[in-house]
Amino acid sequence: MANSPTEIQIFFARAVIARLAVWPVLRVAVESSWGGPESKQKRSWMAGEVIDAFEKASSPSSEPDETYVEELLLQMIADEFDCMVEDLSGEEVAADIVQLWKDTKTGTIESSMMLWEDKEKKMSGKKMEFTLAKKGDDTDWVEDDEDGSSDEDGEEEDGSMEVDDVPTLVDRRPKEPIVDEEGFTVVQGKGKGKGRNPV
């Protein structure tokens, strides 16, 4: 029979769930049902996988680091929501989750959990407005204010989305390398992306 989770483990789990719930990319994916009718359950499953990765670590040296957590999150959102995240938001979420794990050891996890759950409550009911990226472009995420207006210039003030098409996903196929006249391979920038091949 499995041991009941400790209060610290419960606080950590709740904090991770809240942190993922306020991640703009994942919020849009869930609200738009990119993962199908079970999108919310998939977000909960993602949180469970991250939590398990920390709790199954046999020693501090084997605990997940930011890179591992980021790659895990990006792989899961690609697999479950068919969405490629090419901004730096995954890195930020991973750093926050690693910090939450550290908070479990310093006795500050309860206050951290309350902070993230408060952010989640403030964002609930707000519609995420976004523009879809063409292949190779960045995606801009805009959070509506309570009156429905946004902070971005050129956006509709009534909070409506100007996108009528089905979301265009980033092409995952590797591109052919471009070779210049002297036989050198041309390295192309990827905007805000990290520059590694999509997994």
C-alpha cells in the first residue's frame, strides 16, 4: 500500500499544477482543445509527470534540473497538443518549477503555492488572445484586460481574435541545409527559439 503524500508533497503538487495553469502556451492549448476533449486532463497528467520526476529522484544529485524539466514539458506539449513551443516560455516555467522544489527544502513551499494559486485565480475567466505564427515566425501571446482590451497596438479593443483559420502548426520536418558559393553551410537564426532541433 502506497504511503499517503506528506503536506509538503501536496503543496508542491498544487504549486506545479498552478504554475502550468498560468503558462500562456498551455492555457491556449487547453482552452482551444488542441489536445482534444481531454485537454484539461492532459494538463493534469503533465503536472503529474513533472512531480513524479522530482519525487522519484533517489538523491539530490539525481534531481531534475531546469534543462531536463524544460525538455520534458516541451516533449509532452508537442506529443499531447501537437504544439511546438519556440519561445523561451518553457525555460521560464522549468526554472520556476525547479525553484518550487527547492522551496520544499527551505520551508517556503506553502507560501510559493499560495502565490501561484493566486495568480491562477486572477487569470481564470480571462481569455488569452494570440496571433498564430507562420512557419519560422514567433507567436505573440496577449492577455486580455478585464474590460476586453489588450495592451498591444493594433489589437481589437473588444477582445476578439482576428484569426479565422485553424491554428497552423510549426513544420517539424528538418530543413535542408543551405550551402553558400564557397561551400560553407549557412547558419540561419531562429528568432527567439533556442536553435536546437525540435524533438
